[in-house]
Amino acid sequence: MSNELDDNCIFCKIIEGKVPSYTIYEDDVVKAFLDISQTTPGHTLVIPKRHIPNIYAYDAKYAGEVFSRIPMIARAVKASNPKIKGLNILNNNGKLASQSVFHSHFHLIPRYTENDGFSMHFTNHNSEYDNAKFTKVMNDIKKHVEK
């Protein structure tokens, strides 16, 4: 895991103050600022202050430091507007998963109504699985869990 920033990364430039942002929280570990897309009002990004490309590049200690700040920032977002009824926390990893900036970041997307401009769709493929298929997938993942 690198402590360095990437000169070609827009989020690293935001961390360094070379690109302006609407910062709502910052400490030595993370920076939280408004996403310029504002998918819904208050859409906030939380980024580590090290250039970490994706979730796979964190070590446990730094992940704990970064992730431990997300509930506090989420509470602040929710408290900012009484119309916020929920919050999605989203983290995309890799181009196929819609990651567009390859510096790890977490979207905090306030939810106001079912028609607030944001949606997620989870397809149910349960009928395609039996005990053997669930067990195979479980075991394929479990053998790679690092402790």
C-alpha cells in the first residue's frame, strides 16, 4: 500500500488543494466532499488521503481507519436535511463495476423518495441455485479468505 499521491489522479489533486472541492470533513486519514454530480442533494464522497486504487489495495489497519469515519460523515449528511429518509453507501471497484476514478472512494447518497433520481436493481437468481451450486460458490470464496 502506497503512502504517495498520484500526480495524474483528480482525487489526489483535490487532497493537495490543486483542484477545489466543497469539503465537508477532513482529517489526516480522509477527506469528504460533495460529489460534483449531486445525484441527490448532499451526495458526498469519502476518500482516503493516500492513493489507494480500489478496495483490494487496502490493508486491514488503513481500511479500519478510513471506514471508521464513514458513519460519522453519514450522520452529518442525514442531519443536514430533515427530508433525507435513507442513505446508500456505494463503493465501485473496477471499470465494469462503474468505477470512473481509480482512487478508492465511497459515495454517500442521501435518499429522499423512491423517485429522487437514484435507483439500484438487484436481480434475483435464486431459482438458478441449488445446495450444490451455493456450496461450490461458498467454498471457492472461502479458500481465498486471508486471516
